Amino acid sequence: MADFFIGGEWVGAAGGGTREIRCPADGSLVATVDEGTGEDTERAIAAARAAFDDGAWSSTPSWQRGDLLLRVADLLDRDRDAFARAESLDTGKRLVESEYDMADIAACFRYYGKLAGQDAGRVVDTGDADAVSRIVHEPVGVCGLITPWNYPLLQTAWKVAPALAAGNTFVLKPSELTPHTAILLMRILTEAGLPAGVGNLVLGAGAAAGAPLAEHPDVDLVSFTGGLATGRVIAASAAATVKKVALELGGKNPNVVFADADFETAVDYALTAIFLHSGQVCSAGSRLIVQEEIHDAFVDEVVRRAELIRLGGPFDPEAETGPLISAAHREKVERYVATALAEGAVLRTGGRRPDDEKLADGFYYLPTVLDGVAQGSTAVREESFGPVLTVETFTDEDDAVRIANDTHYGLAGAVFTSDASRAQRVAGRLRHGTVWINDFHPYLPQAEWGGFKQSGFGRELGPTGLAEYQEVKHIYQNLRPAPQRWFSGDS
Ligand code: NAD
């Protein structure tokens, strides 16, 4: 086996470690891959450092770097089916969802491919005809990129595309549970012409293979997407070498439904908000916050529809959503629900594994609705990252905003109402990095994504997503240098 890509070569784990990747839908063996340790990551860091310090990639004209990204987008389109299949086998998500992801991934590479060539910096008015002043953007250097398992290649694209557009080199460490599309991506980057050492890949567990990316002095920036607890560890490790840090962490995302919202539409979106990909979405609308006069009818309808959702594997044409990523993750969701019930939540539906024998080998969990959750309870504070919807009730606009903001997270939120003024007022008051009005989940490569509060810092996507990977330098030139005579000297 040779699943790591280091310095332009496919190599195996130095220590000979391996890991079995199993499909969460039925536990079947997808493949056995190399399992790295810090030693492998340090080799990859050395390769990325050498490639950056050599200067060939960072001094490649930005439009040429952009052209390479556009070629990558075309190759991703060409190989869409193989990528989507690999993503579905690793994650258990429906093939059609992986296909949607592939379109978004190619779009991300296209966006940064086009943006790369447009960045000529800025000329500053010095007020002096004999002085020229410019602001230029330079790559940060060696980037450590650490990604999660829920949208493996999409989260990777959000980092790799801008990192390369800006002229950096990188070491990618994807989730140990879902490595395959990262391997395929490295092949495509090479085919598109990426020079050896610019892009490097290691696989393995976070504490072993991932940790050096936050700790190592030769890494200039670490960009991490994952859970809050890991984010805290990474920020603390990175502080020792004062490297740049970007954190995209979890969310406890409010979905606020006013009584004047279109009922059927709001119910429909409330379901997609939480049950898409079985809730394993950082921006999942896990907190339904509904106005009291429609509470009963609204929750009844959400429960009725949730009970109709069909579970199944990635290639089951009848399936509407899939399994959780692992046995351990399902146990975490089960503990979350047990705690919520112990704290007084009312179980309206779900709260257990499905009875269907066909699903017995996968890590399935029924769509679950918990009503009557108390403010400040564990259920409204902590991310379950599973198909679990909690319901809270509000009286008026101020109450809705207060409840929606009562969380240490701040990733995303939504408001459903037919009153356009109210929609804008509430959107302005929500302390979350993305707010949807009468919609849930859409994101665009050209629009920034990221969290307020403990959902992280830094932004991905949009022009800010490129700026994350750039240093800003001021270059000032005196066109008529002559002695200043500030000090009298001997004249
Ligand atoms: P995780 O934090 O367990 O792992 C994420 C990545 O970090 C993995 O590659 C893992 O191997 C690595 N890692 C773990 N410990 C590490 C360490 N000590 N040093 C370096 N790397 C380490 O998260 P997960 O379970 O893979 O993903 C789920 C979480 O990700 C959820 O909390 C979700 O909300 C969040 N997420 C956020 C966004 C966003 O855009 N904000 C997007 C997707 C997922």
C-alpha cells in the first residue's frame, strides 16, 4: 500500500500501520489504508516546507495558479462518478447527496481558479510623486489542513483551493474515517500539473497524525474543521509557535418559525434542516424555535413527516437519509438523547435504532423529535450531530431572538416569516455567521462561511476565504533617494 502523497511520491506509513475503512451503512470493508503517525506527518511537513522555500509555486503567476485550479475543476467533473461513489462508501451518505457535493466541490475550485488571477494587490496614494506604495498579498507558507468526516472532500476543497490559489504549500490530514476522496484528489492535482511537494497527504488518527500540523514550527498556518473540543486543543497547540489558525467548529443552529410563515414550507424546511445526512451537518437546524400559537400543529406535522422518512444505504434508491458515521458516534447520540430525557424533554418520535432487520448491520438511528426542552439544558446547549430535533417555544420577536442567541455557538440560523421587515430585523440580530430567511442550508462559494462565538474564527469561501491564506505586505519605494540629514552628523 502507498496511500500517502509526500514530496510527489506515493508512500506507505513509516511504521507500517494500517486501518480498515468500513461503510457505515452495513459495516462492509471498503478498503484497508495506511495509518500514519507523527513521523509520517513530519516527513510531509518537510516536503511542503522545501517546496515552499524553493519558491517556484509561490512565484508562479497567480493567473497560472488559477488555471491549474480550473483544470482540477474539469477533472473533478470528469471523475465525478468515481469520487461520489468513494465518498458514499466512506460516509454512508446517499449517492445522490455525494453527487451534489461533487458539483459544489468543482464550483469551489472554479471560483478560486477565477479569483486567483484577479488579485493584483492595491496601490496606496502616498501624496508624494517621488514615492510609490503598494499592498501585495503573499502566501502564508506551509499550511496544515485538517478536515472532518461529514463532508470529507467538500471541507477539503474549501481549504485546498484557496490555499493553492494564494501560492501556499500544504499537508492535508483528512478524517481517519473517510480518507478515499482525499487520495483521489491528490491524483487529480498531480494530473493537473501541481509541482511535487506543493500538495501532501497523510492519513491517520488526529492525536497522532494530525497533532504535528498544529505543533510543528515549520507549519505557518493550521486550518481546522471539526468539533469544538478538538478546536480548543489545536488553538492551544498552535499558540506555542504563534501560527495562524482558522477554526470551523460546530453549531447549535436555531431555526426560528413565526406564526405568519407559510406552514407547509416551514415544516418541510424544518425537516431538511435537521434530518439531511442524518443531522451530521455542522449547520444542521437542530433547534426548532416555534411561535407558541402554532406550536402544537407545527410539531405534530413535523413528527408525522419525520416518521415517514425512509432510512437506507447509499445505493438504495428508496432511501431518503443514511446511517451515522460509526458505532461510537451513534452511542454518543444515544447518550445525548438519554440525557435530554433525564432533564425533562418529551420524546415525540424516534429516540432509538430502527427495527428493520435490513438496517441491523449499519449505524442507523431514527429521526427523533424532543419537545419541551428547557432553556439551558444539555439538549439545547450541546451538539448531538445526529438526527435529533429539539423544540423550544417563543412568544414574540424579542423572545425569539433572545432564545436563538442563547448558545455559545454561532454558526448558522434561519428565520421563517412572511413579514419581510421582520425577517431582516431578526436576521440582523441573530449572532450567527450565516442567516437564511425562508430557506435552510444553501451556501455559495462566493459567500463567506464561518462562525461567531465558539463556532470558530476565520472565514472560508468568498474573498475572505482566500485572504485567510495570504500575508499582507506593504512595499514602499522612495523614487528619489537622497540623504535625509535627520541627524546633523559631521557636515
Ligand atoms: P473531530 O474534531 O473529531 O475531528 C476533525 C479532524 O480533526 C479529524 O481529521 C481528526 O482526525 C482531527 N483531529 C482530532 N484530534 C486532533 C488533534 N488533537 N490534533 C489534530 N487533529 C486532530 O470532528 P469530526 O467528528 O470529524 O467532525 C464533526 C465536527 O465537525 C462537528 O462538531 C461539526 O459541527 C464540525 N464541522 C464543522 C464545520 C464548519 O464548517 N464549521 C463543517 C463540518 C463539520
